[in-house]
Amino acid sequence: LAICVAITGGVQGKEANPNLPETPEEQVEQTCEAYQAGASMVHIHVRDPQKWWDGSGDVEQYRKVNAMIRAACPDIIINNTTGGSFGMTVEQRLACLDAGPEVATLNMGPDMYKLKLRERKPPLPHPNPAQELNGVLPVTYTELRRFATGMKERNIKPEMEVYHPGQLWAVMDLTDQGLIEAPYLVQFVMGYGMSPWATPRNLVNFVEQMPAQTVLEVSGVGPFQVPMTTMAIILGAQIVRVGMEDSVYYKRGQLLASNAEAVERVVRIACELNREIATPGQAREMLGLSQSPSQF
């Protein structure tokens, strides 16, 4: 079982949890802690230094953070987001591909969202009023092919994020055209606004429809992180994803102290269920990645 830690996310920051890493230095520190706890892959959203509460599409920020993490964690798999943050253009979301990640996310369909963001108050830098986001992130088959082509040209493994079973048609479109090569990395996202209810039955339904030659990854959002990752471990998923991007809480009423705390818990659960935790080298073999980590 490989563990991916999603350290930051692209929406909100320390106003949601004061322990959430925003700056490059904080992101590196928490990645190292999670790596030592058992994470073999890190999923990264960089932040805008002019407003730490928001994501950035600046390729130089990605290069900086990727290089700092590689220096501190020699063989961890570096995964950058093309989901970015709300309001980004396609070009901004594609920019991270030029920062040399080994894996990059690829959202497999449009997303309708409604989110309430907390007020960011002093003494936190860059105060920001509370706001509600209500909109759509559109995507077309043409855009998906553009993202997949860009990744293939750079030898980046796409992490296809599937939010509901209908998006498996888009997975088939890319694989049938040879734009994505096996083994396919498919992440089922459970408990997000436009994904299925996070229930065992729905996760089993997802797993039964999984394409052949697929490495299955599962993430659960908010209060569904622990139940869905536990169910995924039981069902034999090869990767589970945890971290503050998906939930800032350890349990109801208790904020996570660090991303490592979320990794430590899933390691304990996996060990109780007799699932061995994969090393970064084993995770690389599983995904068909080079055993020579990317350098920056």
C-alpha cells in the first residue's frame, strides 16, 4: 500500500487550520515529516506569495518547491496539480508541467462547486473576507487530450481524478487513443460535492468498473477521509491519499496537528489490516516510474 500525502490544497489556508503549510519552507517541512511517517508520494499545490490563502500557477514557484522537496526527500514521488485553484485559466493550470513533476493530476470532467470560505484575520498575512464560491470548472474532451498530451510529451504520469462513474468514459477516451499508457493511475474521489455519496456500496461500485491495468487510488474528503481510505485498504487499493488538502480535521472538533499525523494514522490502520506500507521505490515500480527520481 502506497500513501500519497496532499499537504496543502488550492483553497483556504491557515484560517481553516493554523497548522496548514502555505509557504515553501512549511511545505517542505511537512512533506519531510509525512515522508518519514510512511508517505511515498506528495501532492503539491503551491501558493501565491502575495496572498498565501490562494493557489498559484507560477511555474517558478513549482520549480522552487519541487527542488526543495527533492533535496530533503531524495526518492519521494513528486506530484503537482493541474487542478490548481478556482479561477485559474487552462494555461495557468498547465504551467506546472514545465516544473518537472513525476506525476500530475488530471481532473476527468467538469466540476460544479459551492464552497464557503472562512474569513482570514490578522495577524495572518494577507487578510481576506469570508466568501462563498459558486460556479463551474468546465472541461471538454479536447482540453483533456491537451493535458494528457502535455504530460506524455514530458514523461509525466497522469493521475486521473474520477469524481463519478460517468467520467470513466473520459478515461477510456484517453487510453484508447494512446495518450495515457498503462499502468493507468486512477484516483476515485469520494465525498466531494459532485462525487457520489461516500458509502461502501458506492466505492465497491467504482472498483467493479475500474479499467484493466489500473493502479487504484482512493481519497475521501472531509469526514469521509478515514472511512473511505479504510474501505479502500480492505478492497485492495494500491494507493490511498490523506492530508490537509482533503480534511483539516483529525476527528470531529480536533484539527490536524500536521500532515504527518494523518499519514501515521493510515499507516496504523493498514498495519492492523496486514497491508505492508510501500517504500517510494516500490511505489515507483507499481506506477511504472523511473527508479531514478527527478532532479531539479
